[in-house]
Amino acid sequence: MHFLGNPSRPSWLNLDVPKRKKKKRFTATKAVKSMARAAIGAPPPVQREESAKRAKKQKHKPTLGKLLAESE
């Protein structure tokens, strides 16, 4: 008789019991960064510049109406 859950499932695949939360390993980098954010504040968001490679290219040739409208 199974006391932990559904007897048709194997015991290692018991979805009824919640898993324990995994402890996070200490990292010095994260600790230093969090202390710096507390002391100085969050850094400003990065302002990206558009590069020539990432600029969107035209998908279609301009129509005759658009060409005439631009020239006037």
C-alpha cells in the first residue's frame, strides 16, 4: 500500500508532495553588486545607438506615386 500518493505512479515521480526549495550558492560578485546598488543606487539604463548593420532596410521599392510626392 502506497502512503505517499498515487500507487500507479512510481514513488520518485510523486507530484503530490511539494519539492524543497534549493539553497542558492553564495557568489561574491552578486554580494558586491547588491551592496553597491544599496550604497550608490541602480545604474542608469543603457542608451543604445543604432548601428548601420542593424538599420532596417526597405522591403519594397518605392512606388511611382511616392517618388513623385517626395520630389515636389
